[in-house]
Amino acid sequence: MSDEIVLTLPRDRRFYDIAHLVVGGLAARLNLTVDNLADLQLALAGLLPRREAGGEEVTVVLRVEDGLLDGRIGPFDAGIAAELDRVGGDGVGTHHVLSTVFDSYRVAREDDAAWVHFSKAVTAVPEET
């Protein structure tokens, strides 16, 4: 079974809570662990506020199938790849966060824009009988 959610929001911080709410709803519907939800929320918090990104809207696509979460966030300017490789002043940058919370992530060019693709094995909480 595959579930996919596509959420397009204005690039305005006031709307980012909606993305977090939708991710929380998806996690609840799929009975994902709290750790899986926290990882997704952390990744969203690191990627959504990027002001240098191109366009007036940001899109979050999430698909869960057979215990694997695949997603993408964008569009961003082409410089996002270099920015994600940059280490912050405290030694921790967005690259480190994404590498920690996802099994894999990459930046891909699509229609003259960059998108951050990611995947993560997710675990459902066993249902009580």
C-alpha cells in the first residue's frame, strides 16, 4: 500500500506549522513511532525556512510504502547543494541533521530548480490487541 501527500504552501513562516501538522497527521495515521515523527519534524524545520529558495511556494511530498518513507521538498535555488554541505559555526549544519535523520538524501535538479529528496525506513508502533 502506498500513501502520498503533496502539500504546497506559501514561502511564509506563518504557514510552516501547517506542514508540521500534516506530517504529524500522517505519522498518526500510519502509527509511526515518536522518533520517526521527530526526525521528520526536524528535517522540515531545517529546510522550510530557507529564504534564498526560488519561487513563492514550497512543496513537501511524502510517500510511505512498505516501511519506507520517501519524500522531497522544493523548489530551491541551485545553491542549496553547496549550502547543505556547509558546516555551521557550532559544527552542526543542515547536512549533519539530514544525514542523521534520514537513511539517505540528495539534491536533484528538476525543471531548473533544486529539490531535496530523502528516504527513511520507518517503523509502526505495534497495535495493542
